[in-house]
Amino acid sequence: MNRGNDQGLLIVGLLVFLLICAIIAVVLQGQQVAETNTDLNDVQLIVTDLSEQVVVAVNARTTAEANVTQQRATSAAEATAQAEAFALSQTEAANQIALQQTALQATVVDAINLAATREAEATAQVQAIQVEATAQVQALQAEATAEIAAVQTAAAATAEVQQTAAFAAGLEIANATSQPAFEAFSTQAAGTQIAQQNVVNTAQAEVATRDQLALTLQAQEAVVATYNAIGQEVVGTRQAQATAAATVKAPTPTPVPEGDGDTSQPPIEVGDLLAETDFAGPDRRGMSLEGLGRNDIIDEQWVILVTERDSRFDTANFYEAFANSLYAEVEVDLSECPADGFFGFTLANPDNQAQLLFAGAACDLNLWRIGWFDATNYPLNETEYFAIDVIRGVPPSDGPVRLGVRWEGETVTLYLNGVELGSATDSRLSAATLGLFVESTATVDVVVRFDNLRVWALP
């Protein structure tokens, strides 16, 4: 009985213990739920905070996107305005280029027409000179041939008559006189033959002289051919310049070569001023002046006029001999000088003013040349060209130009607006009188005005 009670108590105790354990488990579970609720509250707070941050971030992003959109709109508007301005400038530039190209094309056409005209004129002049020279040579040769034949025929006839008479007279003398008289007659006959031979020699010398004149004419023909070749080069250069101008998109400024600056100073180092004149006063500032042909002082300028009725070459010489160590410069007004005209300096032989060195340029400033001119045997003048070339590197000038010449020893150098054009050498003169020349290569009037001539010694 006790043992059964003990088992019941044990069971009851066990039940109580299980109950207590269940209560403890319930209590512990409640605590965990409470802690879980606390954690959930913390999470909720964190989520709330994160939500607020997300809202702020979204708002910031929205604001940034709005700013970017506005900036893009502003940039697009500015780009549109710039594009419109650029398009307008391009249109204006295109119009300007079109106008310039039109002007250049018109200039090219004018240049080509002018070159063709000058080429035709030069060809006609060369042909006329060649025909004239050929006719002169043929006439001289025919005249010389006729004179030689006449002299030879006359000499032969005279010799035959005299020999026949001499032979008969000799026989007569031999028969009628002594031996000394016959010897005297033989001596006289020999003298007659010598005289006849002298006549023949004189005729042959005259023929040689005429042959030399023919050679001179042939040399002039060679000069004409050389000048024609140079003219063709000038025409080709002008056509090349015109072709190059036609390809230019827009004009570019021409650089001013070194030396084209102060017009009061020469482009090279010089020594003392030897002479000067502005053609204003009667004393001509210390220089002795004498003009040849159609030269005169007009409006305080030395003016040389060559008309189609005058000779083609005219000079004004200043009769003061200078040694071959000088630099001379003069201002030149070419407003009345056509493109076919030439102008420049002369250095004349003090003992024969018909012989001179010349250095000058064409009035259109496209060609320069240096040479020797000899009119001693006028009208069979002799002309030698030492140097001929196209003018390069000299900018165009609307007003007077400055022409300079340097003569040092045997070398002559030409300058235009302070730019060296070229040089040549010749040893025939060691001193010369300085002068100016004007030449016409066509049947047109050429007028050139010179002013402010100055001459310096070289250092």
C-alpha cells in the first residue's frame, strides 16, 4: 500500500516537475518574444530611417536630373546659336570668296588677253626686224658682189690692154732703143701692175668691210632672237601667274622684302654723297646737265619722251665722269609709260658718248636687263645683252618706284625698290658719265619722269 502511494507520489511529483518545466518554458518563450518585439522595433526604426534617406536620395536625384536637363537645354540652345552664327559666317565667307574668285578670274582673263596681245606685237616686231635685217644683208651682199665683179672685170680688161700695149711697146723699144731704155720700160710696166693689184686689194678690203657689216646684221638678228626668247619667257611667266591666280581661294598679303623700307636710305652700305639733284634749281644741286633729244625739266622732274616718230632709244647724260665705284638711285614715275617701254641708268664712255653700259627695267616691272649699246656706226647700232630675266620678289607699287644701280669694278648690279634684281660684268669702262635712258619697243609714245637723283661713293 505504501509502495503504491510512493509510486503515486512519484508520478504526481513528476507531473508537477513537468508542469513547472512547462511554465518555465512558457516564461522563457515570452521573454524571447519580448526580445524579438524589441528587435522588430529597432528594425522598424532602421527601416524608417532608411526610407527617409531613400526619399532624400530620390529627391536629390530628381533635382540633379532636372538640373542636367536644364543644362542640356541651355547647351543645345547655345550650340544652335553658334551653329547659326557659323553658318552665317560661312555664307558670308563663301560670298566673299565667290566675289574674289570672280575678280581674280576677270584679272586672269585680262592678263591672258594682254599677254596674247603683247606676244602678237612682239612676234610682229621680231618678224619685221628679221625681214628688214635680211633685206639689208641681201642688199649689201648683192651690192658687194656686183662691185667685186665690176672691179675684177675692169681690172682684167685694163690689165689685158696694158699688157698688150706694153708688149708691143717693149718690142718697139727693144728694136729702136738700147737695153737700158727697155729695162726702164719694164720697170714702169711692173709699177703699173702693182697699181692694178692695189686697186684689186682695195676692192677686196671694201668687200671684207661689207661682209663685216653683214655679220653685224646677223649678230643683231641673234640679239633679236634672244630678245624674242626672253619675251616668250615673260609671256609664259605671265600666263603661269594668271593660271596660279585662278586657283587661289582667297587673296594673301604679299610679304614686303627686306630692304623695302626707308626710301631715304639706299639698300646697301655707301660712302660719301658725290652728287644729287631734285631738278628744281638752275644749278641742279651741283651737277652739270645736258639732255639729248626730247628731254626737258617739267614740274621739277627730268622728263624723257620717246614717240613713235623718234628713235627708239633716247638718253639724258649728266656730264660728270665717275670712277667705277658708285651707287646711284633715282625716283621714277611710270604713270605715262606703257608696258612696252623700258627705263634705266646709263654709264657712257667719257671719250665716246655713243658707247655705254645700260641697266634698266620694263615699265610693267616684269623684266629687267643689263647690256652694252654702241651707236658709233649708226644706224648699224650694236647691242649686247649680258643679263635678262623676269623680275621676282618686288611687291607692286601704285606710286613712283626707286631704281638703283651699283657699279663696282667690272660688275653692274640693278635694284628696284630696294630689292636686288641681278648683276652682270663687263670690263670695257673704268670711268663713265652717269645718265638715264628711255626706250620704246613698239610704235607707242613713252614718257618717263625722273626725280631725286643721288650718287654715292662705295665704301
